[in-house]
Amino acid sequence: MRLTWCTLLFLIYCTCAQAQTSEISVWNKWCIHTDTPVLFSGANNLILIYSPQYKAQDLLVKSLDQSLKIGKPEIKGDTIMLMAMPYLKYSKRMRLAVLDAHTNKTLKTVSFTAESTPQPTARLGTIPAGEAIRKEIIYQSALRVSFDNSFYNYPYRVKSYVFKVSYTGVNVSIPVKGLLIPTDIVMEIKRAPEGATVTFTDIKATCPECDTRTLPDLNIKIKN
């Protein structure tokens, strides 16, 4: 009986030890879902690695496939950061290994998948192009940048735009610096008749380490 209990305790200990070594989180900062290992082609991918069991300086990071190119790891606080880029011309396998810096033992291996990155588009708060109820349009406070049908979430920001609305006897054009919706635009949306289309055009957006770009026009038809 004593031998049986000793064996059981040993197995429990081994299981716990294995569970601890797997407590290493690896994720792409610019993916909406941290539990989804995705890299985006032709876009910025910042891989973050954190473990409650290991100090960052006690870990090594290694790409196991030519299709996954990684930059030099940097440590910020208790987190390892490194740039990564998929090169699928070599293969579809993109594996990243996290190793113990002292024993060179592999602690965790993550297999990434690749997705193409759609062009950024503008939306009025939570409203995409199309049509919306007037109250819902007025409720929105700023123009946002989104990547439709993608998990990509790089921090683009609207720098400027021009608001336009036209209907019988009225032709309004209001240039705006920044992303916020000023009061004069809110008043124009309130005055416009049902069925009128408000347009946000010449939308300029930028992001860290990238040039300013012009986004497609955003058109929203007013419903009462």
C-alpha cells in the first residue's frame, strides 16, 4: 500500500511539474484574440512571451522553420518581445520554440498560422458603411479604423477627414482635424432629411512606424 501511494504521489508530482513548464503564454500583440496564434502577412506582428514560472532573461526563443522569421528578442519588464514575419514561400509550418536558457530544454512550442491583412477602412464609431438610424449615428463620437473580417488590430488612428452631406438646397462640406465628431457635424446630421447620405471623405490615417494613408470614403444613409 505504501508503495502504491508513493507511486501515485510521484505521478501527481510529475504531472504538476509538466503543467508548470507549460505555463508560458505566447501571443501576437496585434491579434484581437490572444489565444489564437496568428501572424499577418505584410503587416506588423509583435510576439509577446510571458511566464509566471520563469524570468524573461532565463528564456530563449527560437524559430524552428524557415517560413518564420523573427527579430532579436527584447525584454521589457517580465515580458519578452520580438518581431515576427511569415514567409510561406518556404512552407506553411511556422513553429516558435521557447527554451530554458540554462538547460536548452524546449519548454513550449507554438505553431502559428498565417492570414492575409485586409486594407484598413473607416467606420463611424461602431457603424460601418451602409445605413443606420439617425439616433445611432448621432451617438457616435469619432471615426475609427478597422480591418474588416480580420483579427488584425494594429493601432491606426484617423488624423483628418472631410464631412459632406447634400440634399435639396443644401451642400455642406466640413474639414476636420483629428478623429472626433464636432458639434457642427452633429447638427448637420440632425437637420438632414431621412434618406440623405452623409459622407466622410479624404480620410487620412496613420499608425506607429508607418506613413499616412488615405482610406476609402465612408457613406452612411440616414434612417429615422
